[in-house]
Amino acid sequence: MPNDNNNQSLREHVLASIGNFLYREGFQPNDITPLGILEAINLISDYHEEGIALFPEIIVTNSLEFFKTIPNKEVVIAEGILSVDEFKKAIKLCAPLAIDSWIIFIEIAENNIRYGLVSAEMTETSLSIYNQTVGDLKIEYDRTTIAYIRNIGQKTVELSGLKNKLTVSLTLDAPTEMTFNEISTISKAISSKCDETYRQQISTFFEKIITMALRIGHGNLIGVIDESDEAIAALFEAEKNGTYLPLAIDFQQLIIEAESDRSNETSINLKSYSSILKAMLNHDGITVFTNNGKLVAYHLLINTYEQEGQVLIGAARTKAYASMQNCKLFLSCFYKSQDGNMKIWTSNE
């Protein structure tokens, strides 16, 4: 029998890809950092603490000096000599603490490593560290290298830098393409008729809260309708099987009060309603918003709507998403499956 020496190692392939990523980003060459990032990716791809799934995000950098341009809070946990074991230790010590707006930082300077937690989100409407470092609002930091690591799906991790992006799937399944543009699109749809002065903050708020809710949920449906009395009445009349709020939660007003007043009371008020929103988003059925930022219903189990000649197939959530598009009651619809696949639909009005 011929000897097959063309053995393929997923670990070796991923390690080589990480090495190429770090080289293109300008990280100081060494043998430890690629291995350390590989271990970090492996750990956060499916991280659980006492049976609870956690989604820590990590920023690896050669210097935290760039944070001087971003208002932030920082908690240093430990420092030591650069090694793969220190990378593992950083995740183990910091991951359970990296909740809400806190992320793990790992600073590498020559042969030294320092790690802990950092947050730049002072309010519920603050931009995320991701957006301010490697996302839409990134800027080129002088002599600074950044690698941002975050879980984007089942056993799938994204590694983003200032110049490059690498998606690592730790299964043999084809990785689901998830750009998170779907969340941004539905957030903009929810805030499209909000006060122009605060529209960006309102959209940012929804993007952040929806992202957090989706991480802990097992699948989600979101629908957006027009803010008019006619559109709301049409939904209420057509779909009886849902929980409609007698008094809608007006997130636009809550955010404007928090942004203009900036008091502890308005901040706590917005945070409290945010917790309710996350819970509603993870309830079975559709969570319904108007396009001026009001939450009007949740746990909406939609009737079946089929176009002529169409037969809806698939699981309940898949059928519900198709019905949302067919019923002509929604302006925008968002779908996330249990395995992390996301879809967005917007009507042509």
C-alpha cells in the first residue's frame, strides 16, 4: 500500500494563516505570539464557564498608547514574560470578567506580556472598541499594531487588524459568511425615522443591544413596521397571536433623555429597559419595532403567508421569516438561526 505523506493538519494550517496575518499587520516577529493567538482562538471559539456560554473579545496590541485617544477604563490583571502559557492564563483569568462592555487586552512589548480588561463604552450609546479600533471608524495609529479577536458563530472566530481580516473555522463545515452588516442594517431600519440629531446614537444603541442579545440566544426574529397608526393597527388586526405592549417602550425618547441630560437617573433608566429588550429579543417569536425606535410587541407567532404556488419548508423560524416577507406588514425583517446564520430583508416600499 502506498505511503501517503500528504497529511493535513488543521492546527498547522491555522497557525500559518495567523503568522501571515501578523506579518501583514506589522507585528514584531516571534514564535510565541502566533501560537498564543492560536490558543486564544481555540479557547474563545466555544467558551463556557460553569456551563454558561461566554463570548469574550480580545485585543492584542504592541502598545495601549492609542487608548489615550479613546476615553476608557482599564483594569490590569497581571504581567509576565511572553509565553504561550501566559496567553492561556490571560484568557482563563479574564474571560469570566469580559462581560457587558469589557474586553480582554493583551499588550506585547518585546519579551514581556501584560493583560487585563478595558472598556471604552461609558454609556449605553457609546461606540464599541471594535468599531473604534478595527471597525468602521478605525484610524491608522502610528507605530501601533492591533489584532482583534471575537467569536462570530459556532466554532468560528474572526481575527481583524488595521489592514487585514482572517476568519477561522474550527470545524470541517464551510464557515458561514457573517459580516454583522445584517445587524447594522436592521438597527438603521429601527432608527430610520428617529430624530436626525440623535439617529446615529440610537442606531448604535440598537446595534450593540441586538448583538449582545444574539450571543446568548438560540435564534431570533426581528420585524420593523412604519411608525404610523395605520401600520400598527394593520399588524394588530392581522396578527393576534403575540404580546402587544399597551404602552410601547420608546427607546428614542429614553436615549435622547440619556444623551441630553447625562444624569445617573436617565442612564440607569435606559440600562434597565435595555435588559428587558435583550430578554424580549430572545423570546420565541418576532420582536416588533416601529421605525422611530419604539418596541411595540414581542413573542409574535406569525400566521403562514405563502405566495402563489409557494410551499414554505424548513423549521418554524425559517417559515416565519418567509411569512414576514410575504405578508406585506413589515418594512424590514431580520433572521438569525440557531447555528448563527443571519439574514436581512428590506421591502422596496
